[in-house]
Amino acid sequence: MRARRTAPPEPIAIHLRALVSIERGERKTAKAALEELSLRVPDYLPGILERALMHIRQGERAAATQLMRDVLRRTEKMPLEDLVPGPEPLPVEFYRSSAEQFLRSRGGVE
């Protein structure tokens, strides 16, 4: 008997689809997947960070700055060691430090 593989939860599946598109250089497809992710699960922290990174790659610093500030706001009261579900579970500290480093480089840490 073969073990059944379970599909990842919806936000992670959409995020993985976006990552594959990014890896393949399919910007429009990746952007569409990230927009879908934002609409379906607006609080999905890895998706917010991924959208910010997409904006950085496209030279859209203002949009990236806004999203990075959102990451900081959303993680403000979260324990740094808590794991955030995503394609790879990462601690809250990863998201906070990523946002802080970007904002510091922009002079935008509040």
C-alpha cells in the first residue's frame, strides 16, 4: 500500500507556485500567484515578504518599503522564536530581521 501524499495547505501551495515561476523567470505568472495569495490569505506573512522581494527585484522600492513595514507591524508582538508556516517554516525573527535590514538600508526603520 502506498502512502498518500497530502497537498500543502492552500497558501503554501500558492506560494510554492509563485516560487517556481520566479525560479523560471516567469515574472507575470509569479506576480499573478502572489496577488492571488494576497487576496485569498492577506495575513500570510511569508507571502507579504515574498511580495516585498518581488517589488525590490522590479525596482519598486516604495511598494517594497510599505510591505516591509507591514511585516514589522504584524510581527511586533509575536515571540521571535515562533515558527511561521510557509514553504519552509521559519522563525518570526527571520521575518523581522529581513524587514528591519531592508528598512535600515532605506533609512525607513520607525
